[in-house]
Amino acid sequence: ITYVVDAIFSKENIEKIISLAEGADILYCEATFLEEDIERAKERYHLTARQAGELARRAGVKRLEIFHFSPRYKYMEGRLYKEAMDEFNKS
């Protein structure tokens, strides 16, 4: 089990997160913002849902669970899940 929260999508963090999560059964990863709000994610040192999906895919985890959503997406959590899972399930 791997847990990632409050991380910016930087080259250094990408490498660390992938190394930490490599082959994990479950990755619990923040997905605070949608990709359309990537600039806000950078400013706030958080990941987008798409970035969470990419990290999970590249680390080869078996299952991705996202959490830590911005309140701006209240009642829109489905969009965050879709964005993350679409990226995670890419071949």
C-alpha cells in the first residue's frame, strides 16, 4: 500500500513517487484538481486527477484510489474519477 498526498508534479517528485509506489497493490493518491485547473494545482502544490492516473500507471500499481478533492468539485467527484481512471487505464 502506498499513500501520496500534498505533492507537486515535478521531475524530482515523479521519480520519487514512481519508485515508492512501484508494483504496489493499492496507491492512495491525492487528485485535488482537474487537469483543466493545472495552474491552480501547481500554485497549491497538488496533483491533478490525470497526474495521479499517470503516476499510478507508470508505477505499475494494481489499483488506484483517489482522494483529497478540492471543495470546488463538490458533487462533481465523478469527473475526477473519470479523468484519473482514463489516464491510469491507458495502454
